Amino acid sequence: MIERWALISGLKGDLDTYELIQKDLKKTPGNITLFVLGDMIGPEKNCNKLLHRLINPKSNDLQPWCIYGWWEEQILLESGYRGNQRAEALRINKGEEVVKSLINAVDKSFLDWIAALQFGFVELDCGLIHGSSKDVGDDLTLDTPPLTLLDRLTRLQVNRLFTARSTQQFHLELTEGILNSEVHDLTGNHKKEQKVPQKAVIGVGAGKNYTLYDVGTDNTQFVRAGYQSEKKKNGFGLHF
Amino acid sequence: MNQAVISCLHANLPAVEAVLKDIELQGITNITCLGDLVGYGPQPNEVIELIKEKKIATCQGCWDEDVVDGLDACDCSYPSQIAERRGHFAHQWTTEKLTKENKDFLANLPYSIRKDECLFVHGSPNSQHEYLLPDMDAFAALERVENAKAEILFCGHTHQPYIRELANGSISVKVKNSGSKDIQKKEMNLPMRRIVNAGSVGEPRHGGTKATYVVYNDITNDVKIREVEYDIELTCKAIINAGLPPIFAWRLKNGFEFAERAEDASHFCER
């Protein structure tokens, strides 16, 4: 049986989209593991029904494996789960009303569950995380310098990094990296040539846009819930 | 023109005086200090007063930050609970001894100093607590310099002096996004950059007993590691008389201090 991961993020309380994705995944061949890479909550709509469903899946639901995202971090900050810190970045960028909307969108009874979520998963040689190994708000995109991407991969010691913060879907592969390092210290000179094995950073999308990853073949397939996958047969990035 | 870079003075007044004398004998007047004026050693106020008197440009080290903020050093830098207890004791002792004026001085030190293409920091551009060890992943090391928009990064914190040149790098990037069927490929040449670690004046961890610092010539780009002898006995006696852990004196006298050395070159403090 083919093993696949479904990677979703940015639902922001949208239970309808979550149900649509669950419906999609039931039709998708293979043994599927569902990862929710954060931003289950947001300020736009009431998130309680979605949170309840994630915590208490229906009998025919794929079990979701959730980590926390940027919006979860904001509500934890504002609710006193991070010591004296508050969601000041959110307050400054979006205003007091958005902070209030976020607090009102999530019942307090869910906060302990959110606070217990992990920062990320490391599965096989893959890191699954909302932002990056540096920060939950780290916004990795196609335009992020390769050295920065390599740093984020190195910190987690993984070859694939699945990230959600940017909300974009992309597959960026780093290959044939080489760098000469020469260290001079009190014991003399030490030269080393370092090579980078094939590594990749994958943006999984947000909301209805999600990603399927074929663990056996390393193929990435970008999908929009309710629609046929963009390249159903082969998947995108077949040769990556 | 030659300039000297010193780091990790750690309240060791005889070592600081000897290094400043060595710098003076070379006719160097441009000195930059990478922090950790205090901690471990017995003369924190005296060392700060000397740095102030000489008007040496200084950035804040991890001990300077922790003493000011009332924090103990993050336990990630200690390999054992005994080492951690010693560190915490030294923090408490230093906090009690420092004058208010000197605490204010430490509190107002900048995190980094930039001079043309050179950036001066204590640990790394990311954090005063991050160790840039000489065997750190080369690409990650290059990222630290490049993202800081510097050509030469001067750091301390590890107490091991070294000069690391990262050169002749390249990488291929293949990109595919959901909006396109094409795969874009591009080759990128990576810039040549250097990391210079100034070692430690007051608590060397390079396997010898001498204080270390570096001299950088900004015309020839040449960097030299200097080793300076100082009166170790004097510092050791002051450590014992101050009631600080005797192991602080023992390791200075014996010239090795592996007990509290961070082993993980890519470690990043999460505090």
C-alpha cells in the first residue's frame, strides 16, 4: 500500500473546508496520514466547532495530527501561556480589534489543548512545521535565500522541510551544494570541502490548498480541496 | 590599519591588563571588545572600569545580558548539573558585587557593532548565546555572515580563537510552484566570507594558559591570533579569596577547560 501524507494548514476555524478535505482524502488511494500544520484558528470566524472536530474526530475521519501555528501562538501569548509576554506583534500589525476577535473566536476550554500541541514533527528525514525550526512565524517562500533555507534544514537535521506559514504551495529543491572551509587556529590549518545532499523545502499551502506527499517516491502533489489534483496521475515534481 | 579585537574578559583583571599592554606595544589604538566583561572571574567592577577608562567600543555578551536581566545562563550551555550550579553561583556572586553604575553600563551595551564590512557580535548575529564553533556546518556558518550583511564576522563566546574562510561555494536551485508546470533551475555562486573568533582574554579554552585575542589589518585583510602570558597566580588567588568555586582557578592554571564547553556546533539557544 502506498504511504502518503496529507499536509494541511490555515483552516482558521473553517470546518466546511476541513470536511471537504476529509472527503477528498477518503477518495485518495493509499495509506494516508493527515498532518495539520497549524493555524487551525484565526480571528475571522468562530473556531470552536473545528477545534472540537479535530479533538474528537468522527468515526470515519482520518485522525488529524496537529501542531500549533502562528495564530495559536498569538492566542497563547494573549492568554498568558507565555509568561508576561502578550501578542504585541499582532496588536501592532492588526490592531486591538483583531486581538479581541481572536480571543472571542476560541472558547477558553480549548486553550490547554492548544498549549499542549507540539512545535513540529520529525518523520523519517522530514521536518513538518508551521514556520521553520527558527520560529513559528518564519515565512519561508520561493524568494527566501538558499542559505537561509539550508540553515532551517540544518537546524532540524532533516532533508525535507514542510512549511505552512507563507500559505504558498511550492517545492524548492537544493542540490549540488559545495563549499570550501578553511580554519586556521593555534594548531594549524584545517581544510574541508562540504557538500550538501539533495534537500528540499515544500510550502504546503493553506485553507483549501493542501499537499499530498508520497513517502515512497518522494513525490509532491498540490491539491485544491473539491477539485481534481493538478496532476493526478504522476503528481507534480515527479522527478524531484 | 591594524585593529585589535578582544572578547570574553570574564573579570580577569591581570589578563585584561596584559592584553591591553600587548596591544599598546604594537601601536594599536583601535580596539573592539565582544563582551562578557564579567562572570567566572573575581574582578568584575575593575575590568568594567578599565574598559570604560580606555573607551573601548564594546558589545554585550551573554553574561553581561544575564547579570543585568537577573537571569541565569541558559542551561543549554552547561554539560552537567554541577557545572550549572557553579555557573549560577558565579552569576549570583557577580550580581551582588557589581555596582549600580556598572550594571547600567552593561545594560546599555549594544548587541552588535558594525564597522564598514565588519560585524562584531558576542555569539552570533542571532543571539549572544549561540556558539559558532570552528567545525559548525559550513553552509550554516556562511548563512550567519551573509544574513548579517557582513563580509567578516567577528565573534567570541566559544573561547576558542580561529579564523574561518568560507569560499568557492555554489548551489543549484530547482523550483516548482502550483501555478506553473515548468521547473525553474538556477545555479548560484555563494560569496566568500570569513568568521573570526577572538578567543578569550580571561578564560581561554584553547588548550593553553595564555590569553588570546586577534589583530585585523583592514588594508591587507590579514588576521593574526595573538597569545599573551599574564600573571595567572594572581587571578587564581583572587578567585579563591573571593570565595568563588576553586575549579575556576584550577582550570585557568592548568590551561584547559573542557567542562563547560558546548559540544554542539549547530546548537541554538531556544530561550
